[in-house]
Amino acid sequence: MAAQREPNSRLRDIIDATGCTYEALAKDIRRIAAENGELLQTNKSAVSHWVNGTRQPTGRTGQYLAEALSRRAGRTVSRTEIGLRAPDAEIADERDPVLAATDLGRADVERRRFLAVAAFTTAGVAMPLTHDHEATARMLRARTGTSVVGTEDVDVVRQITAAFSAADERLGGGHGLTTVTAYLADTAAPMLRGRYPNEVLRQAAFGAVAELAYLAGWKHHDLGQEGAAQRYYQVGYQLACEADPHGHAAWMMRALAHQALSLKQPRHCVDLVEGSLARSFGHVDGQTEALLHITHARAYAATGEKPAAARALLAAEDALLRDDGPQPSYSRVSGPASGTVASHTARTLTDLADYIGTEQQHRDALVRWDPEKYKRVHALTYADLGDSLATQARADEAVAAWSQALTLMEGMTSGRTRKAITSLRSTLSIYQRRRVPGAAELARRAREALA
């Protein structure tokens, strides 16, 4: 750890302005590190050393510190503002989404430090709200190359995305990640520099690559690598704006909000989803609109706005009843809209403490998804169903649901499934002491799954 000669007055002043104690700040840092898949032991003594200048944060801790202070301050606090240098290996934010997609994909393949140091930030959630698409569009058109891109080139990107999306549901986000990101960097993103016979094909190409970027982000999200996932979602949003600034761009706004809600960071989410609904109004089918409304409901529930959440739930159900056109490929990726709406209605009702309603919605979701095609979805839904049953003191049924979840999770490379298994172990330990039938065997299986 590099020593400093002087106290870090910038860091001290920001901490004082937020009004938090060193102990509270250290707890925030540990929580943010956990969001990004890292276990830290940061304590108040470490914060004191940073302020006194005797030590500096190492690894990604400086990013977590800046993010913790940003959340406390209600604004973006940079590492420079708190007297820290950005890591030398970090790649600066790229205004050109084609170059950004290429850099992200190469970083994944070459295992450079860029994605290793990337952290999820609440400020990053709001990126679409301030993005200047017109400036980006002018830059993209000014950098057009000479190679001609045809329909077959775009079709192949879509076919590869569809194939790896299907495999992702059965085998988890870790399956094929390097292949997906290498193809994004080496073939798909560079294709966007080409010349197109017409504007329709150009928009289709940007849309296809945006879907591939979304898949890369989703795979990182499934592995618990949230900083990388957020970067891919942001790039996917910028590419989607060039393809379809209404429906597809709105969907990518939903992706950023969805990720933040899954991390229990609802800041900006209501504004983001409201923006996506406004931009997509009159431009998307009922199934896609329903998926936007259900994310709106989750955002309201997460911020304690119960009446607004209830209205959004009804809006989602109403939109599902519309039969007004084909559902685009970018929103079909999550599976049947009815199943996704049921699943996210369950999560909304969980935040509203309606556990009976939560249980029913999880059961509805299970019958709306193909169990073979959407194996991971079924596994996570059974895990959530078990949680809702445990909350209702129905231990035997909870154990049965969790047992089914573990069976489906076998062979998956997924951070989300591991997290689900980890979360049920504390309840299982209680069930074992109470001699609930099947609890001991299930606890053994959970240990083996995590080994």
C-alpha cells in the first residue's frame, strides 16, 4: 500500500459532508463489494487510515468507496474528488458505442484489468436520462467504413445470439461467455462500421449487435459481475438508439433498471422506466409494453410507493391482453411475457409484503414457462417459491420447493443460482434443529452444490 505524506483532506471533507461515521461507511463499502461479487473485510480503521493518508484503498476498493459516498451524498462522487487516482489499467468511458463494444469484448477475452475493476454504480443506472444520442449518431455516421454489409451478415449475428441465449438458459451465464464476447469484438461490432444498401438494413444491424451486447451483459449479471454487466447494458442502449430509438432503446433502459432493482438499488429506476414508457408509447406491442409496466411496478414497490405500484401492476395485465402485432426479438429474449409478468409481479408483491399473492404468482409463472427451454428460470422460481412458503411458516412445502430448485440447478454455471442456494442455508439450519423432514438432506445437497 502506497503511503501518503499528508492527510487526505478531500476524502475527510466529503465524509464529513455526508454525515456518516467511519463504521457506517465501511459497512457500505462491504455491501457494495458484495454486490460486485467480492468479499471485503473493510472496517472503520481502514477508513481512518485512508483519511489520515497512511494508506490508500487497493484493488477495486477505491471504486466502492466512491460509490458508497455517491449514494450517501445523492450525487456522483468521483475518485479524483476524494483524492484517489483511477487505476492505470482502466479504460476511459468511450462515447463511440461501436468502439466501446469492441473494447469490452476484447477485455473479456484478453482478461485485462478493465472488467476486473469495473463496479456497478447507481450513477450509471441513469446514463440514458442524460445521453446525447444526436451527437453519438453524427459521430457514428462520420466514421462509416467502405466494406459492404448484407442481409446475411446481420442474420448470422441474430442466429448466434439466439443460439447462445438458449444455451444460457439451460447452462448458465458462464457457458460460452468468452465466445460471445469474442464474436462481439471481432465480428459483430466492427460490422457496424460498414456501408449498407439502405437505412432499414443499417438499423437492423445496430439492433442485432445491441441484442448481442445485451446477452453479454446478461451473462455477466448471471455470474454476479455487475460492473461489467452495466457497461454492456449501457453500450447496448446506445446501439439500440441507433436501431430503434423508441422500442428497442426503451427496452435497454428497462435492462439497466432491472439490474439495479435486483441489487436493491432503486435510485433512478422510477425515472428510468417512466422514460422508457414515454419513449415507447405507440411504438411497441402489448407484450413488450407489459414488460415495461411490470418493471415500473417493481420500481414503485422498491421505493415504497404502494398505490403507484398497484396501478402499474394493473397496467401490465391490461397490456398483456392486447394482441396488436408481433413481439420483437429483443423483448422475446426473456421468454413468454405472461411468465415474466407473473414472476415480476411476485417480486413486486414480496416488496409489498403480500406473501400469499407472491406464492400464487410464482406458481402461475411456473406453468407459463417451458421447463426445458427455461430451466434456469424454473430453478430460480422454485427457489423464490420456497422463500415465500418459508415466510408463511410452511416448512415442509418450502423444503420440497427448494429441493426441486437444487435439482434443476445441477450443472449450471450461474452466480444467481449459487446466491439462491446460499440464501436458503440459514433457514435450513433452523429447520434442521426443528427436525423438519428432508431439511438435513437438502442442507447436504446445498453444501455439495456450493463446494
